[in-house]
Amino acid sequence: MPHVETSEPAGALDGKVALVTGGASGIGRAIATLFAMEGAAVCVMDLDPDGARRAADEIQDAGGRVISVAGDVSAAADCERAVHATVDALGGLDVLVNNAGIIRRATVLELDEASWDRVMDVNVRSVYLLSRLAIPIMAAAGGGAIVNTGSGWGLVGGPKAASYCASKGAVVQLTRAMAIDHGPVNIRVNCVCPGDTDTPLLRDEATQLGSAPDDFLAGAADRPLRRIGTPDDIARAALYLASDAASFVTGAVLVVDGGGLAGR
């Protein structure tokens, strides 16, 4: 029988360039790592310069092509710097993951204006700022993919999370609007909505509410699959939406929550 040469299967994002915000930890770090494993060159953007650099170092040590950019996703100048650095260092921009986010656990009566504004700026304004920079680059190259990180609380309400629910609801609707506007130039825009996921953000919620983190996470596991999510769970969903496997998917809202919303 003749010998047949075989090669390693191509990664789902071979030849692509991706910019991932909030990439220093949690879901963003998992997305950046997985995208690099699947062949993408990755820019890790985060407010934490040391965290972004550590995430990039790990990706590079594993053989990935990566840069890190420290910046505030709610600041237009920082967003411009991150996009320009991505294009200059990595050769383009095919995938944008708007993942950076924060939460303040409070009712409208408890929130001060600065906290409301900060949540809306990080969670919503950032999507606008980075998307308006990325879309012309993607369109000129023949298309691209934007993946926004929403939340189950962007689809249903939750207690003591007024600004977060409002911001994530806005992300869901902004996703749909951009999908309509930019589909004609082959740019797909989708939203992944995680349920409770074991990240520093979720543990910070526990602290804000005065709960022990382990007890808080145990309570969050009360859902059909009887566990909370891992960052890798969400990263795999983002990979699908960013890849050609989802070539006919745009304007979609993919809930990844272990069944948490199934009975709502």
C-alpha cells in the first residue's frame, strides 16, 4: 500500500488576525489563548499592562504570534492605538472580540452617576469605539467577524445589577444593529451571552455583595448542568462565532449558561 503524506489539520483561524479586549484574565484570556492555538495572530488588549504582557508571554511561549497593548477600551485614543498596533505588527484585523467588561452590583438608588457612566463606558462605548475602527479595515479586506460578549442578564433582568443589565442589553441590540448594517460587506457580528463563569469578575461580584466567594459560586451552580461555566466554555463558543464554521451566522445571540435561562 503506498505511503500517503498527511499534514496536521488547519486551525479554525489559520491566517487570521484577532484583537481581544479584556484579554489579561478570565474569559478574554481564554479566548486569546484558544484563538492563538487555532492559528490566529492575536493582540491582547487590557487595562492591566502586566496582566496583558503575562497573557501574551504565555501565548508566545506556546508558539503563538502575539502582541499586548495596555489601554482603556472606553478611551478613543487607546482604542485607535490598539487597532493601529494590531495592523502594523500583525498585518491586518480579521476578528474583533469586544470582551472587556465590568459590573457594579447596585440598584439605581444605590448607584452614583460615576459608577453608572463607567459601566456603560466600558461595556457599551468600547464596542462602538473599537467596531467603528475595525469595520473599515475588515471591509477593505473582504470581510471579517466581530464577537461581542453580552450576558444572560442582557436578556433577562437580575437583582442589584441595574447598570450591568442595561449595558449588556445594549450590547445585544448593538450586535443586531451592526449585523444588519455591515452584513452587505461580509462582516458578521454576533454576541455570546455567558452565564455565571468562574472568573475574577464573578468573584468580585461576591465581594461587592458581601458574600464568601466559594459560597457565591456554589449558589451560582444551581442550574440544569449543576455547575458554573469555565472561561474555556465561553472561549469555544467565541471561536465558533469567529470562524468560518459560522459563515452564515450573523446577528445571533448565543447563550452559553449551562441551561440557566432555559426555565426563565
